[in-house]
Amino acid sequence: TGKGAFVDIPRGQRDATCPVQAVSAWIARVGRPTGPLFRVVRGTVIEHERMHVGAVSRAVQRACTRAGLAGDYSAHSLRAGLATSSYM
């Protein structure tokens, strides 16, 4: 619906893999604490418009490939992974 939501994000056990620190660093780099989290990036310019879900899926797939993960990952994997972690 485009209204946004506030959600709790569990902290990671290490600084290098902590999602809270990663999101905080991203928001600081964007320079605007409001607006979409996943934004269009053109070169070195971070736009104030949200990424298309297909672009998010491609970014997730590239990151998984770089990390050496096998399998099919997509934007939905982010939600499914967080839901599973929250449940556990």
C-alpha cells in the first residue's frame, strides 16, 4: 500500500554481519532518514525513489553469487528469511 511499516530487526552476533548496523550505515549514506529503504542507485547517486522488486531480486541474486551460496534467491528470500529468524 506504500504506507510503510516499522519492524524490529534482530541484531547480528558480529558487527560485520549485523543487519541493524548495515541499515544504519545505509541510512547515513543516503542522507535522508525517511523514504524508501531500497532505492535506485545510478552510478554514485542515490535517488529518492524505490527500487523495482525485479531490481531487488537481481541484487539479492548477485550478492548470493558473490557469497558463494547455491540455490535460488530473490527479494522474497529477504522476507522469508527474516520471518524464519524472527520465529526461531
